[in-house]
Amino acid sequence: MLLHTAISRLALYNDLMPDEDLSLRLCETVATWRYEQLPPEVVATCKALLLDGLGVIGGAHGAPGIAELNTRLSRWEQSGSATGLLGKRRYSPPTAALANGAAAHALDFDDQHDPARVHTTCVVLPTLLAVAEDAGRVSGRDFLLAFATGAELHARLGLACYNSLGKGWHPTMIFGTLAAGIAAGQLLKLDVNGLANALGMAYHQASGSAQSMRDGVLSKRLGAGFAARNAVLAASLAADGLTGTRRTLEGNAGLFALYERNEVNTDALTTDLGRTWRIPDYSIKPYPCCRCNHTPIGLGIRLYREGVRADDVERIEIRMGEVNWLTVGEPYDPLRDSVVHAQFNAAYSFARALHDGVVDLNTYRKPAITDPAIAALTRLINVTSDPSIDATAIEPASVKVTLKSGRIVEASSYTIKGSPQEPLSAGELGAKLSNCMSYGLAASDAEVERLLLTVARLEELDDAASALVEAFPSARDRPAE
């Protein structure tokens, strides 16, 4: 009986284990990709993500922690072969990737693949920009191909490891390090073994806990920079011939076993890889805060437009899935005076939406985050985990508003603004770019247009990184938050 049980458990374990050569086969597939094979909608989405990412970096010029980070980094490094975009500082490639990655994630306004729960451009763009500047004269086509590679693998890793955030990891960092490491290796034209070494070297550095977002601290926004820095180092060391892990994903101490407890859908990673693309499924954020807040924000704005006013509220209940609730569901504490806490709080975000009828970059600034009227409204809000909602679903949320008159107003949504199901219009996308560049850099319309045109014709350029750095507006001083 004991032998039979042991054999049964071994068979079940073997069924759950991925193929022994999964990591190598992944690299073999990526090594065959060429720019000419990218579908037009993939190229168009990549350009939109690049432009949005550059805009968000510009918007972060005065964001808490970013000036301090660059002051520290520039104290240690006064020259290098890559550029920190804010201030056009010269850094080593890993340091430039850290600076740009942190800025890209600082406003929590950067793109996300909602089902995979990964922010991508904040890791992949800083990685590729640093590597390309250091390598010199990387064509726009090669840059776009590498970006597509990183974005596709980042999304697929997040889909395969479907409950990573629920386990306490920060998927943007963990999977971003791996995906961007391979993308950078592709940019450096590494062969299959070189790509495998880049993947393995990236995994050896992969880290990132969700605790920083749950505690609402500045280390959260640094995570994308850490991942980009590690990806640059991984690909560069692989290019120098250093070897990394071989069974990076599937080994008994690999990503799937160690980080994900073998709760992985490998088909989401490998099925039709290079034929069916997940890149068009990316979302561009309409609000500068955690994506888990976006459906409640949309509901709050809807209720405001329908005539519901904050002064008339007796109490509010917000219901969402378990992972969303774990991420943004705690009571709001204005005494913390923390921008990150506000960005990761559904009660604050919904209160602002219902009170103001709009949520924008000014919503998550000091002293707005300690506004007594908003703080009072948040005390009337209870955020709960709804067992009827799939625990890992990011889109669904519902609100129940009880008014002082006794009337009850309810609203719910199963889509999330900025997603392919509810996309931003061309006007909204353009307004976001202009607002970010004006907010952070006081950039002119002409400067914004120059950057837009550079990204639009990126595939025609012989030196993509230099063109992007040159087109990125220089900062005009504005007060830090």
C-alpha cells in the first residue's frame, strides 16, 4: 500500500513537472525570431508602449524618491556609456537601467498586461536602452524586435505563473528580469547558448517581494529599476561568455519549483509562441495608481457623473477579488502621508473619484493625499474580498453606496479602462503623453511632437537608442513633491 501510494505521488509529481529542456527550447524559439515576422498590430502596440513608457518617465521627474536616487547614483558615477534620461546623466549601463526603470515605475502610471499582472515597459525599455547605447548603433528594427521579445515573454511568464502576486512575489520584477535578460541577449545577437546563459544569469539575480506595495513604501517603485539593472548585467555577462543556470525554469530549484511551488501552466508560456502574440493584450493606464484600483475608480467617476455626491454618503462597500483586496484593500491612513500608500489604496482612490469626478497626476501628490475631506470619506469605505469573484481576476469590482437619505446606489464592472476591452482613445493617449511631459519636465508641444515622431519612425532609424535619448526632452526645474 505504501509503495502504491509513493508511486502514485511520483506519477502525479512527474505530470506536474515541465519538460526538462523547457528553458533551452524557449531560447531556441526566440533565436529564430526576426523583425519581418512581427505582425503589424504587434509593432503598433510596441510603439504605443514605448511612447507611453517614455512619457511616464518624463512625468516622474519630481516624483518622491527619484531625485534622491539620481543624486546618489550620480555621486558614485559621473560618466558612462548609457544615459539616465532625467537630467541626461551619464551612467554605466546597469546604473542607467536602474535610474530609468525606477522613473518609469514611479508614478504607477506605466502599462500593464492585466491577466499576467506584469508591468513591462518599465523593465524592458530601460534594459534595452542601456544595452543599445553601450553596444552602439542598434537599428530601430532590432530594437523593436528585442522589445517585442521582452514584452511577449514577460506576459507569457506572468500568465504561466498565474498566482505569483497572490504568493507574495512582485511579478514585474521576477519575470521582468528574465524576460528583459533574454531580450537584451537578443539585442546583442547572442546564439541559443548565449540566450540560455542570459536567462540563467537573470534568474540567479531575480528577486522582488509584494511587501513593498502592501506597506506603501518607496522601494516598490525601485523594483523595476532593480530588474532592469539585473537584466543588463545578465545579458552582458552572458555576452562575455559567463555561464548561467541551464534548467532555469524547470529545474528542481528553478523558477517554477522554487518561486511558484510548481503551480504553473506551462502551456501559457509555450503554446504557439511566436505565432500567437500576447502583446496586443497590454493595457495602457488611464490613472496613475495600482491597476487594482482602476475599476473602482471608473465606478466612482461614473457615480459622480450620475449625480452621486460625497457629502450625501452614509457608507460605501467596495468588493473585489482576493488578490486585488490583498494589494489595495487595507484601510487608508492619511497620517502615513505616503504617496505610495495612496497609490495602493482602493478607499483613497475611490474617494477621490467620487469626490472630484476625476483622477489624475495631481490626485497622488502632497498635500492632496492628506486632504481632510477625503480622509473623512475614506473612513466611510469598507473594502472587502468577494468570494464570488475569481481570486486572481483583476478586472471585476462592485460598489454599494448607501446615502444618508437611505437610498442605495450600486454599480459594477467586469472590464477595466485602458484594456483592449475598454481602450483609451487616440485623444486620451495623446493627452496622457502631453500631460506627463508637461507635468514632469515642463516640455513644450514641439518637444512632445518630436519624441512622438521619433518613436513613430523607429524602424527606419540606424541608431535607435541615440535617437530616443536625443528626442527625450530635457528637464526644466519644477518643485519636487
